[in-house]
Amino acid sequence: MIHKYLETVTSVESIRFPNRESPIGKMINDYLASTADMDDHTIHLLFSANRWEASKEIESKLNSGSTLICDRYAYSGVAYTSAKGYDVEWCKRPDSGLPQPDAVIFLDMPVENASKRGNYGEERYEKIDFQKKIREKYLELKSDDNGKVTWYTINADNTIDNVHNEIKNITDKVIEDVKTSKIKKLWI
């Protein structure tokens, strides 16, 4: 999520979801670490609730001129849960009304290459076959978004410097493009 409502940026901040420090985030963390089990509907709603916990703070920061870079957001929740076979529209519903991102940067790479990175496989969803389904769901979400949010796809299998430079160029462009726009709502 990148957004700048005022003419000048007062700060750039990063946020990530799930926020594993909140009470809901701690339950999500236990689920992801496979130390707790939950029904798929329940965990999906908890992920959404974790985003809602932060929504007022997100809007406040955006309205004060801050630029927010968000690591995972509502699209991630929809991709993961729909990859389990759930209806995409049902997956979107709990996040409807959250602040809409100004852009989505999708870091794409072959799942087999991602699985070679450190600590892969330690969490519940880090299985190659499931990650392939998730990737397909992201690509479906991108093609079904009808221009509501601009999606950028970056080859994340590139060097760290190249990926960094691509992200920087995209964020600079988006910040300039949304300089005076108002916060929109997701899926409304």
C-alpha cells in the first residue's frame, strides 16, 4: 500500500501483515507455526481482523502525509484462502472497506527457487504444491482487478539490487501519481 494524501511526505513507514504482536496476531502466529489448529474460515477471518485492527492507524498515517509500504495485505488473504478452494468473493468480503492500496507490487519467482531460500518450510503454508496454487490465485486476482489497483510484477528471482531498484522506481512513480488523491476503500 502506497498512499500520500498531502503535498509533502512527512515519513515513509513499513507495516506487515500479519502483525504478530497484536492479540489476534499472536493467534495467527501460533496457527502459522503449526502449534494451533483452526478452521479455514476462522483463520481467514482472523487475518482480516488483524488488518482491521490497524485500519484506523493506517488511515491516520496516510492522511498525515506518510507513505506506507505494506508487506502483504488483503490480496494475500484472498490468494491463500481461495487456494484452499474457497470462493474468491467470500474471501474478499471481510476486507471490504479497508483502505485500498494505491499499487500492488507482486514479487514473482518460480516456487521451486523460493523454496531454496533460508527457513523455507517452517510455516504451515510453505509447501511447494500449495505455493503454486497461491501464485495462480495472485495472477487471477491481478487479472480480475479491472484496473481498480495498479499491479506491478517484478521478477524476484533477480539480484537483490535489481529487485530493490525496480521497487524503488515503482514506488517513486506511485507516490508522485497519488500525491493529491484521497484514500479509496477496498472492494466497495
